[in-house]
Amino acid sequence: MKIRCGFVSNSSSSSFVCDVCGGEYSGMNASLEDGEMVQCKNGHIVCIDHLIFDDYNTKEVLEYAKRCLDESDEMYVKCHEKRNEIQRCLDDNLDDIANYLYDFIVRGCENKSMVHLFCPLCRFTDVSTTEATQYLLKSNDTTISKLKDDILQSFETYEQFNNFINRK
């Protein structure tokens, strides 16, 4: 059995972890789309189920789609078609607006720069574990290095540390 540590340049497998729920997806030549995940411009990776679709971002996307109408590129033709579908959804108050918006921002126009409008972390309705840790360190005026030293000085064994962590 091979054990790989660190960066492996000849590996063709990919894995992704959702910054909201911690869900994982991995596979050979896997993509975010395969795992039903997206990445926003701020680097957050989230499952599409966590994306927020509301009046605020729907209007933003529709405005972008309207600007696409002036272009002749094939990508913008797709956007125009999606825009019409989105508008029909809005007009009919259909429940599946999320599917149309997802197709529009991720597949239709491939305009991944719009994903942050739907990202629960960018919209600040959730906080990732990484960002919560950064906040905790900053608010306690410490660093990871100082925190590790404090842990090593406070406990003699991993078992003691683990008991402390799991104590209610």
C-alpha cells in the first residue's frame, strides 16, 4: 500500500470539502461540478444545496443576463436563453428558480465570478471553521504557534488533552 504525504504531482485524483457542512467529494479527474459544489471568488467551496437564492441575488443575475443581450458570442446566447427561462420562473413564481439560477451562474454563462452572490459565507449567513478559528485567534490576541505551545504545556498526554476536549 502506498502512503502519500504532501503534494503529489503525478496524481490525477481531486478532492473537495464544503466550507459549510464539511461534506467531501473526491475522485479521479473529479471537478467541483461533479461533486455538486462551486467555488466563489473568495475561495469558499460550498455544496450547491447551501447556495442562497433570494430577491437580492436574483436581481443581480438578471441584470447581468440583460447585459449579455448586447453580445454576439455563443456564451452570451446561452445567457440570453437562460435569462428568458429565469424571467419565466420569476413571472410564474416557480419553485425551481434555484435550478435555473445555478445553471445560469455555473453552467450557462460560466460566470463563476457571480457565485459569491449566492455563497452563504460571502452573504455572511454562515462562517467556515477556518474563518471561525481565525476570529478566535485574533480575538484572543494569539497565534497558532502560541496556542500549540499552550496546549503542550497544559497537558502531559494526548489522552488528557482529548478528555479535556470531550468534557461537557
